[in-house]
Amino acid sequence: MIFLDAAATTPVRREVLEAMWPYLTGEFGNPSSHHNLGEAAANALSGARAAVAKALGCRPGEITFTSGGTEADNLAVKGIALARRAADPALNRVVISAIEHPAVEESALYLQRVHGFEVDVVPVDRNGVVTVEALRAALSPETALVSIMYANNEIGTVQPVRQLAEVAAEHGVPFHTDAVQAAGWLPIGVKELGVDALSISGHKLGAPKGSGVLYAKGRLRLEPLVHGGGQERGRRSGTENVAGAVALATAMTLAHAGQSGLAGRVTELRDAFIRAVLEAVPGAVLTGHPSQRLPSVASFCFPGTSGESVLLELERLGVVCSSGSACAAGSDAPSPVLLALGIEPEVAHTAVRFSFDSTVTSAELDQAAEAVAAAVGSVQGLGRR
């Protein structure tokens, strides 16, 4: 099997398993307990927090461990917006892009539905890019928060986050970015990016599912979603997942150490794969920005086919990939991300996404490109019968 669905999840790294194993076995204490087992757990949690903070270039107190990227996004969007409006009732608008992950989009719509916020959606261009001018046009004196993802999970387009965050800062508006797909591939230093909040998910980096983190600038007020014992500096109550925090910290440290060389190598493999698919499949359309994209994502539409049929045929040929976001469970509607790019619904239904992890090889991608040509040809042939 050639696994090309790393944007959905990645296998847990051996080093990560070894680092977290003690906290799943002998070192099982509650970090809030005042005895030796509890203190050992608290020390491990503190070490994990410091390691994540080092990778992000922030203070340990600005790190909140969560159950994943979805919770981190929810905490950022709801928590910041609600805290800002509590301080100033006039701040009742949230700005998001037209291609946000559902964790951000649905959080904004929740604020609209339940708390009376207005949601301003910034359009993207044909490549999925949010321009500085488009964001500036969406801001108003009532804007409480801007949330625009760093890199898109379906098409791979990378946003000019630094420039967008500067526009928000000019208006005194906090800027959050969903960096779930970017982490491990792109620079995530929060000072360099200029962001006030940033979300990460462990299972995209070689840590287990159910681990995540939210960076929130120290002075940024945040209304918690989960109330209770006041863990995580009151931002996220509940007994901490020590093993998950250690795993995430280990995965981030490993990813940060090998980022620059790895991203360059995979970018070259990605570009060769894109060329091979476009040459082998007449009519294939690359979606997303041609160069301003994640090293790990190549996404296409194959007009005249069914994306799901192509996926099934590819799996039969030994290639595992996806038709888009793994988080849109059970949906057969065309991707809102592709529709936002101006792609017609019938073409959007033909989308297939290939996403790579750090171990992908040139031979695997050569074989995958041949399989794509065979799969599309087979599906188109069946459609003509």
C-alpha cells in the first residue's frame, strides 16, 4: 500500500511512542495530586509545555493543551470573541475566510446563532489566496477577531499570514490562525508570523489522535469552553492528558529539527508528481496555488469522472488517498473550499487529494502517478459504456 493521505492523519512515530509510554504505564499520576506520582506527572507536563513553547518561540504560560486541533480552534474563536465582547459590547463581528476548516467555520456560525455575532466571510481568489485588500475590506470597528488558516487542508494553499496579521493589528484586532496542516512543514514561530493565537493537532505530526495545543498570547483574554478545576491556567479545565502532551511535544521537537531540509525534498517530489499527473491525465486540473502551497499536498479535479470512483479504483491499485477533508464526515456535497475558488459543482465532485508524509519516496510517487492515470482512464471508460 502507498499511503498518500497524510493530511488526514499520520502514523505515530517510534520516538513519540517511547517518550509517552512511561505516562501510560508506571508514571500514571494526576498532575494535580500532591504526592510523588502526581509531582512526576506535573514535571512531565511542565517539560512538555516548555518544549512546545520553544518550538513556537513563546512563553510556556501561553500554551494550552487540548484534545486536538478542533478543540483548539473552538477555544480560540469562541474564547477570544466572547471575551472581547464581554469587555466591549460593540465588538460583535468575527472575520473568517471562505475556505476555513469546519472547526473554525462552525465555531463562528455558533457565535452567530447563539450569541448574536455577525460573521464576515473574506473571499479568496482562484488559487485560494486571501489578499490583504480583501481582508482590509472585511474589517470594521466592531470586529472582535480574525481567524484565517495558515495552509488549507484540501488544496494546500498557503496564506500570507504575516501580512494578514499585520492588517488585523493595524485595526487592533486579534488574529488567530489554524496551523494544523502547516506545522512540520512551514515556519511556525508565532513572533515571526505576528499572530495572537495558533492551533496545532498532534496526529498530523506523528503524535496520537486526541492531542493538540492552542497558543494564545499572554495578555489575550480568553473565555474557557470547559469549566471545572481550573487546569491550564483556567483556560481549559479537566485532568490533563500527560502522555498526549509529552507525545505532542516530542513530535513537534522532531518536526522542528528536520523541517527545512525535509520540506525542500518533499517539495521537489510533489512538483514531479504534479507534472506526471498533469501529463498523464488529459484534462486534469491542479487545485490551489501552483507554487504557494504546502510541500505535502497535491490536489486535482478530474472532470468527467466521479472522485469517489477514482478513489476506489486507486485503492484497488494500492494507492490510498482522499477526496478532500477527512473531517467532513459522511458528506456527499461538493467541497465548499472548491466552490469558493469558483469551481463548478460538477467539477468539484471529481476532486482527489494526495498528501504525503516525511517518508514518501520518488519511487512511490512515480508508481502513484501511473495508478492515477490508470484509475481515471478506467472510470472514464466505465462512464462511456
